[in-house]
Amino acid sequence: MPSTTTDLRETTRVTDAVKKLAYRMFGFREYLVRPLEADPDDPSRHCLFEVCGVTYRVEDGAISIDG
């Protein structure tokens, strides 16, 4: 049976990268950012995160409000 575990160190790395992106590119405080999904290689290509109940989508460095 294949393993279904996830390397949490990798998850933490990606989560931190999304928080840093949200802060450095868009000015959101890192502690307010809740990452939802991201490209593990480059979150600026694609990521989804929430700040204060609003969900933001980043596609190729451009941000928009999702849904």
C-alpha cells in the first residue's frame, strides 16, 4: 500500500513562501495570511490565500479577489 503521508517540512516551506509573497509584493502582514493552495515551486505563479475573510488569487504575479 502506498504511503499517504505528507512531508510537513515541505508544507511549512510552501506556507512560509506564500506568506512572504503576500507581504513583500502586496503588503499584507504575514500573521494575517492564511495560505490555501500554492504552486510549490513558485507561489507567484499560482497561489490562493485568505486575509481577514477575503480570498485572494495570485496568477503570474497579478493579484485578484477570488469569487
